[in-house]
Amino acid sequence: MPQNIADMLLKMGLLTKSQYDQASLEQKSSNEPLAATLVRMGMVTENVAMQFMSRQFNVPAMDLSNFQVEPAVIKLIRPDIANKFMVIPLKRLGRALTLAMIDPSDFFALEDIKFLTGLDVKPVVAGYSAVKKLLEQHYPLGKDVQVIASGGQLSQLKDEAIESLPDDDSALEGLGGDIEMEMVDDVEEDMDLADAQQAGSSTPVVKMVNYIMTEAVRRGASDIHVEPYEKIFRIRLRQDGVLQTLMEPPMRMKAPLVSRIKIMSKLDVTERRKPQDGRIAIKVLNKKIDLRVSTLPVLFGEKVVMRILDAGSLTLDLANFGFTELALKNFMKAIHAPYGIVLITGPTGSGKTTTLYSALSQLNTPDRHILTVEDPIEYNLKGVNQVQAELGIGFTFDVALRAMLRQAPNIIMLGEIRDGPTAAIAVKAALTGHLVLSTLHTNDAPSSVSRLIDMGIEPFLVASSTVLIQAQRLVRRICKACKEPFHVNPQSLIDMGFKAEEVAGVTYYKGKGCPICSNTGYKGRVGLYEVMPITPEIRDLILNREAVTSIRAKAVEQGMLTLRMDAWGKVKQGMTTVEEMFRETAEG
């Protein structure tokens, strides 16, 4: 850590040992920057101190006597923080914040302000009297200014402190009104594991983890990514399916922060070489939240991903999902069939589990016996018997499914058909009078037929057991607060396969960016659905082992919208953008 100004002046003979001791004692009692104490006590002149530090720390010196600070910039730093460190924010350009300081060697001040604002802090050195005057002008003691962090307002957390649900995790309770940080001591990359565990329980680390979780829930994020690299340590949130950087904490916070998360999720803090999975139950912003934690050893440490499961935000009303009228009618008819298989397909993060839970909520009546097997169980559904698969002890999907059939259920929900044995038992269950709901990883609905056949299921069994196959995606909605018309060159769409008559006269929209959508232009998501009922004609094509293209063509002829067609309809309705359509769908 760099030497402070008093150490340097003492070494250069510009300060006596007596003066040094006197200034150090005074500074501890006043809790002000040491440079301010030296100037105030007359041990060094203001101009000498400013020019000396400018040269020593290679930081520009700045005359603030006539400088006008914009109110928006002043609000970036709370009054208590500004007065504590004797700093003034001067201007902001993008992510760069120019900060006037009496003592630019105050490393902790720089790190705290960087953390609280989420900006890159560029210090300049200024005179004691000028900074004092601006502090009195803009930050009178007692004035309440909200914190601005990473472009969004972070409310004071007095009544919104994270409280851990387990009784033995009291470290989270009573976070207090401030998120003010005292950064922990430097942590070396090869720090002792016991030290890492102890640092993970320290107050600054606890506050930082609490802030990250609170901000993720406040922004409606679905995931928190903790990512260590060679020279940066990054925290990102997945909002509306897209990752956005929340902050880049100091590298020395890397091991303690990961240790804190492991402690909360009851993982082995000493194990850094193997992946681990755990869960955290917390109460934040008056919501009960479950976090599914996954750690993964990477080149420069451990990457942590926390999946945020908020049962309170789970939407179970299928009418609000974005189905077209015909697609919803076909889906509802399929899930109310007395037996058969209903498959939901799509990549990770496309909302398959939410669709399955919504279907179960429609079917969950006192006269039905519903069993599910999941890995993991994401949400607790009242009235539904949910089973957790445990692959480590051999309790796989097919083993669980065999046991469930002996429980005489009416409806079975499988988290995923992963292999041939599971698929075979699911088909058997469907053919013996059970309704089976499950997911499959394929790109579209017609391709699921060939996927099941590749798993070893005979075409006649696929044709006779399957009721409906649905592929889905999620695209971002245009923010309603900043939505505006947007010009799209029709030729670019024609080049992508659209017909000239399709694109003629369409009004396109885009969000220009505003505080409500964090300047992304998007707020929320809407589903795209490719719903393919297994009609007699499609059943014949499956029995004859016809190509996927033939099955798709027949389904479209019978009214199915492909994912691209459904996305195009939502573009024309002004719900999403052309960019989102191309990002999530293929031609067809």
C-alpha cells in the first residue's frame, strides 16, 4: 500500500518526528484525512501540500475556487461519505467520475466511493480550504441524499436489510441504514483457507454480499454471476435474459466474497478444486427468496452463479404469457387430455419450467393426484407431491418414475426427458392412462419427434403416445416508458427471407432508453410459442418416418405458427424489436 503524505514528509525532512506524532494523534481523534490535519495545524501550507501530492502520486492539481459542480453529480455521493473523506465529485463522463480530494493517497476512500457509485473514480488533488468550502455548500451535515449505484437508486436498507432464514445465520440481520464500506485488509491470491473463511464473515464482506443480493432482487434479475479474472473481479446480473455488469469490486475481495457465499449456502469453504451446489434461503425487500448456488473452479479462482427463485413473482396465468388465441386453445386442450405426453422444448432459460408449473396449476384440483420429479425443485406447489431426483445416489428420473407409477397418479410431471430409459417409461405411463408433462432440449417442435426416435422410441409409440409438442423462447419487451417509432430498412428484412408484402406498411418500435429500463430500451419479457398438436395427419407422417421438414410443413398448413412467425407477429404489434426476433429465432 502506498505511503501517506506524513510518512513522505518525515522521510524528506520536511516534518519533524514530534510534528509527525502530534499530527497522527490529532488525525485519529478528528477522523479526517491526514493531509487535512497537517494543513489545519499549520505544519504545511495548503499550496505546498497540494503541489507535493500532485507530484508524488502523479495526480493532477486543480483550483476549485471558481468551479461550479452540477447538482446531478453532487447526488452521486452521500453527505456522510463526502464529509468523512473530504471529497467532492466534480464531473461525470460515462463511467468515469472525477473526484477532488485533499489526500489522493487515501486508498480506502477511493475504493469505498468506487463501490458505492459503481463508477471508475479518477482523483484530482485540491486545496483544503476550497474542498472545505464546497463541502459546506453542497453537503451540509444532516442533509439526506440517496445513494446512486451503477446507474440505479439504492434505497437506504434500514427496513429492508437481508435477514437469513436459518436461525444460525445471524450475521445477515441488522445490516443497518448505510451500505458504507470499510474495505478488508489486502488478501493475497494464495491466502490461507482459514483466513479466507474468517474474511468471509467480516462486516464489509457481509455488507457487500447483502448489497449484491438486494440489488439483484430489486432489479428483478434472474441470476447473479460472480466472475474472477486475472486482473478484474466482476459481478454481473442477468436481467430480462441479458447479462449486465453491476460492479467490479477490488481483487482482494475475491476470496472473502466467495467464502461468504459458501458459508451462507453451507458449502465446503476449503474445497476449491471441485464444483459444488447449494441453496440459500433469504428474506430481502420483504420477499422470501431462494438462491440456487453453483460454484465452478476456473483459471483465476472460483466462479459462482446464483439463480434467484422468487415464488412471489411466479406468473401462473397462461393467458398472460403471450400465446396467440389458437396456440393457447390447443395447449389447454392438450393438458386437459385424459392421457398422453405433452412436451415443452427449448434451451435453458426459455421458460419451460414456468410453463409446466402453470399447466399444473390449471390441473391441480382436489380430485387429481399429481406427482412431479425434478432436479432441482424450483418452486413449491401447494397440493402437488414433488420429488427431488438425487443422481449421486442413483435416484435418477427413470428410477423415480418407476416408483411414482406405483403411487397411482393421474398426472406426472418430469423435469426433463434426458435419456432413452426415461423416455421409454414416460411413453409406457402415457399409454397406460397417465397424463405426462415434460421437457426436452430441441430447437423446435417438429425436431422433438426425431429426438425421441433417436432415443430408441419406435415411431408408432411416439405417434400413439404424444398429444402435443410446444417449442418456446423468451424475447425482451420494449420498455413502455420510452417506446418510440424506429426506422427499419425493409430490404434488410427481405434479405432475411421475408416477402415484400409482409414488411410493407409495418411500423417498427424501439426503446430509446430511460431510468425505468436502466437505459436498455427493454423491460420484461414475452414468450414466443410454436405449438404443434399431434393431429391424425401428423401422426401418419411420424408412422411413415417422414422428414422433419415434412412434419413442419404439415403443421404450418394446419395453423401452427413457427417461432419466427410468432416473433414477427409480436414485432408488428410493437411488443418487441426486430433485433430480438433475429436473436432468438431461426428462419422458418
